[in-house]
Amino acid sequence: MKELSGDSKIVLGYFYSGLVWGVIGLLIGLLISVQMWDAAFNFGEYFSFGRLRIVHTNVLAYGLGLFTIMGLFYYIVIRLTKRPLLFPKLAVITMWIYNIVVLAGMITLFMGLNQSLEYAEFEWPVDLGVVVVWVLFSVNILGTIITRKEKQMYVSLWYIIATIVAIALLYIVNNLSLIATLGKSYHLFAGLNSANVEWWYGHNIVGFLFTMPILAMFYYFLPKSTGLPIYSHRLSIISFWSLIFVYMWTGAHHLVYTPLPDWLQTLGIVFTMILIAPSWGSVVNGYMTVEPDWSRLRTHYLTKFFIAGITFYGLQTLQGPSQGIRAVSALVHYTDWVPGHVHMGTMGWVVLTITAAMYYVVSKIYKVDIFSVKLANTHFWLVLVGQVMFSITMWITGIRQGLMWKSLNADGTLLYTFMDGLVGNYPYWQLRTVSGAIFIVGMLVFLYNFIMTIVKGERALASNR
Ligand code: HEM
Ligand code: HEM
């Protein structure tokens, strides 16, 4: 009797979890985008912008993001080590515990229990849950890698190991707190030290959640899905080690023009500039891999996803360093420019790469073609258009805001009131809602296509039984 292997069921379980959290997080994103131009859409304190914005970021990062990343890591590690998962039952238990932790996190954020540190908002009991989950996950992944049957360590494994070690380090250090009550704690670091540690964490958690794991996938799935070998293994390893060396030093670029000592800001900015090189090492490697046959962009739907994804990564890693420069930061910091940057990375690079990898995995697991390539193309274009519209709208209004805030009368007083700037944002914020809606429709098309592929696969299995 034919049925899916245990390992494949585990991978799917993580995908399902991620997708459920993804739908919740995206719909909340749409709601908060409306709340920004119509306050009537705030429904009591629990469903007000202040609470929901944090639910949006956390549920998408730790729910949609981390669950799908964990599922894809299991899939990649099993194949690159040429052995089954070391503790399959533990992977199932980890999945359930993690779902409970994310649910607890979401509920407590709705209740307003919040550490007031961006991307580290969960209060300490939820943090403990996250740490337990990460230890269980790490034991399984690292254990499988250590006991591997394949001696060669392909570059994706290095990215996976880096993700595991760095997230543990970042999460534990920045969440060290003095506990006051069950629902309230205070950052162990005070004042400026608190800000410095928080942004060391804040920058790197984005990197080790939205860059390293996605590069692990990119290096694995691009050659697998195109059948073209990666252009240069050596370049991939050099990019990896230089990225690891440079990344951790750049957090201070979030604190330009703050009381943080000037030399620390400058150090952060210098490393931020250097970061372009290792980032583009991977971009070039991706392009050169497809270089022998660019026609695949037309003929093979997944190539399009991966190449568009790495292009967004390339743009993101040029825009990011430019934002670190003092003159640019003075204009764009605190404005909508930054959400424009954020969503190009998340909705572009991360989402395109992860969804392409999930199409590939589900069709491999079931040994069937995906339900509809046409729908996959529709999904691609909706996500692309929604994303580009979102970011361009935010960049325009961001620059507009920055310039308005800095415009002075001849006597040195402000030319515009804060309200002038705010009201001017409304049309752009409305356009963001439209772009977000387009993106979400694209994601729903993906969801449908993904589920229908599973239905197709289950039918194929049943007919072989
Ligand atoms: C996978 C997709 C997405 C991810 C991972 C994501 C992640 C994030 C993150 C990290 C932030 C914080 C940005 C900052 O502090 O600068 C944010 C803010 C926000 N996101 Fe998303 N987002 C996604 C999709 C969406 C969509 C589809 C919408 C719908 C319009 C949306 C609307 C918003 C809004 C309105 C904010 C608040 C901006 C502000 O406070 O000025 N997001 N999102
Ligand atoms: C070379 C790579 C990158 C560099 C140097 C960089 C740099 C920066 C800088 C300087 C800011 C602060 C902007 C400001 O507030 O004035 C920022 C914000 C942000 N970036 Fe990037 N970025 C890079 C790549 C990425 C990627 C690939 C992603 C996601 C996929 C990303 C996500 C974010 C997020 C979420 C924030 C908002 C942080 C907040 O809440 O304030 N960045 N980035």
C-alpha cells in the first residue's frame, strides 16, 4: 500500500501550520493598512492599530515565515545528508508545541502584553516557549547533519547551521529580562545599551530569518528545479563566510542620529556598506547559474520565481546599505520609505522564494506535476504587481514626508504642520491597501493551487494502492 513517508508528512505539517498563520497575518496586514486612513476600522482596544500591527509582524515572521522555513529545512537536510530525520517524532511534537507558542504569542499581543522591543515583543513566558522549540528543532537538524551519510557539505547546509546558531544567540541575548510579573518584564539592558542590543538583534533577526534561510533554499532549489548546476560553489562559500563575518556588526545603522556614540554609528555604517559584496555574490551566482539558458524564464515557471526573488534580494541589498548612509537616513528614517524597503524584502524575495520551493516540494513528495502551472503564473504576477505597487507607493510618500518635515520658513519655523503631512499620506495609504489586496489575492491563488496539488497527489496515491 502506497502512502507518504513519515518525513514528508512532517514537512507538510509545517507547511499547513505556516499557511494558516500566513492567512491570519496577511488579513491583519490589510486591516491595519485600512486603519491608517480610516480610524473607524479600529474595533475597540483589542483590534486597534497599536495591537494589530504587532500581531501582523510577529504572526508573519514567526508563523508564516518560521514554520515554512522549518518545513523546508527538514526537506533539504534529509536530502543533502542522504539519511532520514534523526528524531521524526520529536519533529511532530515540536510542531505542535510551536503552534501553541505562536497562538499564545498572538493572544498575549492582542491583550497588550508587550516587551516594547521591536520583533521581540513576546513577553517572557512566550519567549521561553520559543527557546524550547528552537532547542528541539536544533537538536533534530544538527543531529541529522552530524550523523549524515553524505560527507560533502553543500552550501545550503552551512546557511542552515548559521540560521540555527544565530537565531539562538540573538533571541536569548535580546530577551534577557528582569521579570516583574507573569505578563510584564523589563529589558536587562538599560537606556542606550537597551537600544543598542535591541537593534543588534532587530537587524540580525531580519537577516537570519529572512536572508540566511532563504539563501539556503535558493542554493538548493534553483539548481534542483532548473537542472542547471550552481555557477560557482567556491563563490557561494566565499559569499557565505563573508556574509557571516559582516552581518552582526551592522545593527547600529538603525540608530543613526541618536545618542549612540558616533564611532559606533560609523562602525555600523562601514560594515553596512561592505555587506553589499557578499550579498551580491549570491545574486551574481544565481544569475550566472541561469545564464546558459535564459529561455527557462519563459518555459519553466519556477525559474521565474527564483530569479525574480533574487532580483528583489539584489535591489534590497543595494537599497538597505544606502539607507545606512547618514544623509539618506536623515531623509527617510521614521518615514514610510522604510515599510517600502521592508515589504520588498518580505513580499518579494522571501515570499517568491518560499512559495516556489513549496510548489517544488509538494510535487516531488507526491510525484505529480503541480495542479496548474497557469495558476502558478497568475499567482506570480499578482504577487509581483502587488509588491512593486506597495513599495513604490511607500517610497514616494516616504520622500514626500521626509521633505515636508524638513521644510522651513525664512524665520526657521516649520513650513508644514504634522497634520499637513499626515493628511497628504491618505491617498498613498489607500493605494497601499489596493496593492496589499492584489498581493493577498495572489497568495490565495497560491494556496488554492497548493491544496489542489495535494488533492491531486492524494488521488494518485489512492489509485496506486
Ligand atoms: C509576507 C508578507 C508580509 C510580511 C512578512 C510583512 C511584514 C511586515 C513588517 C516586518 C512590518 C514592520 C515594518 C516597519 O516597522 O518598518 C510591517 C508593517 C506593515 N505591514 Fe506588512 N508584511 C507583509 C505583507 C503585508 C500586506 C499584504 C499588507 C497589506 C497592505 C501589509 C501592511 C502593513 C502595514 C500597514 C504595516 C504598518 C506600517 C507602519 O506602521 O507604518 N503587510 N509588515
Ligand atoms: C545588505 C542588506 C541590507 C541592509 C544593509 C539593510 C539596511 C537597512 C536599514 C539601514 C534599515 C533602517 C532604515 C531606517 O529605519 O531608517 C533597514 C530596515 C529594515 N530592513 Fe533592511 N537592509 C538589508 C536587507 C534587508 C532584507 C533582505 C530584508 C528582508 C527580507 C530587510 C528588512 C528590513 C526590515 C524588516 C527593516 C525595518 C526595521 C524596523 O522595524 O525599523 N532588510 N534595513
